[in-house]
Amino acid sequence: VLRDDFRQPPGDLVVAAGEPAVLECVPPRGHPKPSVSWKKNGVRVSDKDERLTIRGGKLMVASTHKSDAGVYVCVATNVVGERDSEPAELVVF
């Protein structure tokens, strides 16, 4: 089972360069419990970048760069399939 509705979709965020940014996401209820990943401008976000952490659905950027700006989507995945949240825009000024 994987429901359609995200319990908390990410919201638009505006931060100053160098500040941390946290995009929140609580995935839809599902069985088995869905895992959360993120896409930025349609491309899956890698946690190989040491500035990025995905924990409990949240995407945390330790110190934002202008290049972090973009449109982010929270992706919930389990054996049934995957669901994309509404997009959220991260603006870095």
C-alpha cells in the first residue's frame, strides 16, 4: 500500500547563501513504510555531497550555495511504487 497524500509536503524556502536550509517532508502512509529520497530539478539528490543530509524525510543543507537553488521534490518509495510530492522552490540569495 502507498497512499497518494503526503502528510507534510515540502514548502518553498528562501535563505541567504551560507545559511543552512531544511526542507521538510513527511511521506504518505504506506506498507511497507516508504523510504524518502529527493530530486532537485528532476535529478535525484545524492547524499555523497557532505553538505547534504537526508534524515527522517528532511533534506538538510549545511551551508547553502547559490547552486543549491532550484525546485525540489520529495519522493516516497516502497514496493508498490513511488509518489512525488508537490514541488518546493529553494531560493538562495
